[in-house]
Amino acid sequence: MIEIKDLHKKFGRLQVLDGVSLQIADQGIFAILGPNGSGKTTLIKSILGMVIPQKGEIYVNGQPVKGQWEYRRQINYLPQIARFPENISVTELLQMIKNLRSQPANDAELIELFGLQGHLHKKLGNLSGGTKQKVNIVLAFMFDSPIFILDEPTTGLDPVSLLRLKDLLRKEKEAGKTILITTHIMDFVETMADEIVFLLEGNIYFKGTLDELKKKSNQQDLEHAIANILAENS
Amino acid sequence: MIKVLQYSFYDLIRSRWSYVYFLFYLVLGFALLFLNNSISKAVITLMNVIVVLTPMIGTIFGIMYYYSSREFTELLLAQPLRRRTIFLGQYLGVALSLTLSLVFGLGLPFAFYGLGQSAEMGNFALLLLSGAFLTFIFVALAFIIGLRNDNRIKGFSYAILIWLLLAVIYDGIFLISLIIFEDYPLDKFTLIATMFNPIDLSRILILLKLDISALLGYTGAIFQKFFGTQTGLFTSLGVLIVWTLVPVYFIVRLARKKDF
Ligand SMILES: Nc1ncnc2c1ncn2[C@@H]1O[C@H](COP(=O)(O)OP(=O)(O)OP(=O)(O)O)[C@@H](O)[C@H]1O
Ligand SMILES: [Mg+2]
């Protein structure tokens, strides 16, 4: 379980998170939504300890994360922008992360699932955007961790890979994992998410199920519901 | 930390620049020995090169590596690793690989020339030791600059500036102030001013050991008078250690608070 209490984060004068409190239960897919720049990535990075908040507490499975590092063993993270050292190959990268984590990994299976066999010895700098994203996915899914944090995992994927990703997510969810996802693809949210967290202007504007959101905004589909929220608040 | 260090180290060892640096010292070593035709003379010339060059290479390499390993760093930050581990590992990887290039690049030609049998062995070792210290100090300063500046252009400018300041400008200001205040007793001032610049300090350290300090400038003479060679050696070594540890402490501190 992830628990966030009264989280504040400022970058310079820009207040990005302004007292966010949030509880994410075990098991299920939780979609974090919000317009560009609303602080989704900032929130996620705070959970990972990559961004240091000015105020507030974060607990992962009951343990405060401030200044800690071991808890990251329980988290699989997919960053929004796949940035890798450019001059090493895909295999070297996977090998390196496996060596650093010293945990069993099922990368072989994932490589096959996403058809990466032919790219293993290419330098990461020479991969196409979508292929990089697939490597990103392999990295994020190869360890058996209870928590997944995925920052726009669908970016750049072709339809086939997108289906594979959805299958993977369902499988992990069934295995009891907690999955946190940000995305701008509403279709993806409608088919996958159990719960929605909507960030707006540094706060949580809405938290609940898809149906609750539709009801709250009096709209039939999610896209319109969100458009409605944004129109009302601008 | 060892694993992070290993990756940074191998990454650098495999890179072209380590070889360039290594070959540069190799050529320099052979050239100096050939031109001076004596190990002791070559050591003196080498000192002047080392105290200026190792800081420069350390700073530029350090800042270059810091920025170019940004992706690697971000990848590591999401792993179950301490921030300290990540940054100290990278720092040691850079500093060690540079130091090895220095030690082997210069060591080989001198060993080849019969250093083992000569009386200069101790002096030469001290020379390499100060080169190593300067490398560790300036790579650490470069990392601090990198941690404080996400803008690479700014970072590079500051890095070059700090090298210029300590290697060139500091001495200039120092000399000018000695001339302006020549009527005052400046012994203490001289000593303290030297302590605040690791480049000057290394120079003094080597000169004291070579025992020609009295011939080579005011600062050295003062130092010898105050400390005598033995104490001076240990004092300067001690200060160099402080000069290494303080920036390293700041790396850890800055890394702890930074957003990625
Ligand atoms: N390291 C940083 N330094 C300064 N400002 C930052 C930093 N990281 C994020 N910001 C700012 O914080 C705000 C929120 O950014 P964040 O990346 O969290 O948004 P997001 O909700 O993930 O947006 P998107 O949907 O575009 O991914 C933005 O205005 C961004 O410019
Ligand atoms: Mg984002």
C-alpha cells in the first residue's frame, strides 16, 4: 500500500503539489490523470525518492520513504521518457540492472513478447523511439515486485505492443500487484483502470471509479467528463 | 557502491579519452626523459606540468562525465541504491580511472628509464601522489558544479573558471598582494593563502621534498622556515586530504537534496 500525506512540492516559485493526500490500496490498476504539467510525474517521482518534497510524508507498505532506499526493491518503475546511456547495448543495460538488483528476472520472456531479439546487440542510442519504449517496459516488468509505477507506458507503442502491454498489466493485476499508471489515452483508462485519481492545480480534484467520475460530471464517456472538468475549472 | 564504481570505471576505461590521456602522459614522460636526459631534472619539469594539468583534466573530465552519465544516474536513482552510493561510485570511478592513466602513463617511461635504481624514486612517487590528490580534488569540485547546475553550458563555464582561478589567477593575486604589502610581515598570510589553494599546496609539497624550495620562490622558503621539511610534508599532505574530503562531503550533501 502507498500512503501519501499532505505532500507539498515547489520548483523554485512554481507550486506543483499543494497538499496532496492519497491512499492507494493493494491490488488494482490506479490511473493518475491530469493535464500536462499538473504534477503527475512529480508525484510519482516523489514516491520513488527522485524528487524531494518540501513537506509531507510518503509511506510504502507502512514504511516512511524519506531518506530510505531499500523500499525501492519493491517498486518497478517505468520513467516517462526512456533515457538510457547511449553507448551501451540493450543486453549490457539489462545485464547491468540485473546485476545491480541481484534479483531473479524474467527478461528473456519479455524480450520475446515484444520481439526485441533482433535489437539486443544494438546500442541504445540507435534504437527507434518505440523500441526504446519496449526496452523501458522490459526493464520495468522483469522483476517480480509488488508495486508497479508506470509513467505513460503507452507512449510510442504500436497497436500490437499495446495489446501485449495490456495483457501484461492484467496478468500482474491478477497476481495481486498494485499498479500506478499515468496516461493521456482515455481509452486505455476506460479498459484498464479500477480507480482514477485526477490531479488539478496541485491538488486531487477527484478520486474514485470511472462510473463515479462520469456521474459527477454528467457525461457518458471519460473524454468528455475530463473535458468538462477542465472547462469548469478554467 | 563497488558495482556503481565498476560500471563508471569500465565505461571510462573503454572510452577513447582515457587512452588519449594515458598516451599523452606516456609521450610526455618519454619526451621529458629524452630532453632532460636525467631523471631528477625530468621530475622537476614534470612537477610544473602536473600541478597545472591534472587539475585541468580532472575538472573538464569530471564535468563531462557528470553530464554525460545523467541517463545512467536517473536509471540508478530508481533502483534500490543509496544516493550516496550512486554519486560516490561515479565519482570514484572517474577519479580512479584518471589517476590510473596518470600513474601508468608516467610510470612506464620512468620505470623503463631505470627509476627503480635512481635516488629519485621517492620524489617521483610524491609527484604521482600529488597528481592523484589534485585529480581527486578537482573531479570532486567538478561534480559539485554539475550537481548545482543543470545547464551544461553554465556548468562547463564554472568548471573552467574554477580551474583558471586556482591554477592561474590565484597566484597572480597572491603575488600582487605580496608586492603591495611588502612592508608588512606576511609570513602567516603566505602560509594561509597557500593552504587555500590545493595547486599551490601540491607545488610546495613537491618542492619541499626536492629540497630546492629556497631556490624556487618565496612561498616555499617561508614554508621551509616554518615547518622544516618533515613537518611541512605531513602538514601539506593533511591539508590535501582535507581538500579532498570537504568537496566529497558536499557531493553527498548536494546529491541528497537534488530533484531528478
Ligand atoms: N526538476 C524540475 N525543475 C523545475 N521544474 C520542474 C521540474 N520537474 C517538473 N517541473 C515542473 O513541474 C510541473 C509539473 O511537472 P510534471 O512533470 O509533474 O507534470 P505532468 O503532470 O507529469 O505532465 P505531463 O502530462 O506533461 O507528463 C511542470 O510545470 C514542470 O515544468
Ligand atoms: Mg509526466
